Amino acid sequence: MTLESRTEFLDGYFFLSYLTVLTLCMGYLDIATLADQWTVIFCLFTLASYAMVYLLPAFSITMIANRLFSYGRGKKKLSSLNTLIVSVMAISTTSVTIIALYADRQIYHIFGFHFNSFVLNLITTPGGIASMDGSSDSNIIYGFIGVAFIGMQTAFYFGVKYLHHCLSNKQRLFNR
């Protein structure tokens, strides 16, 4: 795989991740009063731009790693270790972003406000979660949800990689 090829399929991967973030952000629209078409248009643009902003750190970190780990390689094939590092970077950064957004959405649903120092204190203080009738079962459920998001991002990554591989082979076949 070359730098150009990996960058192309990373773009596809981040597009799917963007759609996931967009879906999670839609939960915040329930508080908006959609009085007229201009309000709807404003809310849609805000939703689209916030989803981009939330995903920007993961995208930036991954693309910087993509460039750094392929510096000086030009059109040469990249090593498997190189690809593994960028893959782990892409999956982990997008997973952290999506899990954080899901957690914030749940906190907003429960408390009516976003993640802040009060929530952090509640989570880190011994007995804080138990004071809200939380139990180890709740922790297990949220752990499974986090693992599911990581699994989903991993499936997106390898699905887009496979699709890109199939399409590039088809293109090579027609270029002969």
C-alpha cells in the first residue's frame, strides 16, 4: 500500500466516522425549537459543522501520523508495521471521540447538561456513581457499549479498506 492509496481509504473511513458522529449529535437537536425554515437550516449547518469539529482532532492526529510514518517513501510500498500504527491511530482516535460523544449525550439525557467538572467529580469520587443508584451492572453495560463502538469503528476501517482494495484492483484490471 502506498501513501496515496492509504490516504484515499482513510478519507472514506473518516467519512463513515463523520456520519456516526453526525448521528450522535442529532440527539442534541431535540432541544431546538424549529420555528421556521431558517431555524431548521441554521440547526442543520450547526449540526454538520459541530460534527466536523468533534472529529477534527482524530482526523488531524491520524493524518499527521500517516504523513510522518511515510515520510520520504514517495510512491514506494509502505511497511506492514507502518500501516498497523496508522490503523491503530485511526481506530483509537475515532473510537475515543465517539465514546466521549455518546457519554456526553447520556449525561445530557440524565442531568440536562453536558459533561463538566460536577460530572467528573461524581464519577471520580468513591461512591459517586452509587449515589445515583448506579451499580457494577451499569458499568458493565457501558463497558459493552464502549467495546461495541470500538468494534464498529474497526469494522468500518477494515470494510473501507477492503472496498478500496476491490475498487483499486478493478481499476487496474480496466487500465490494462
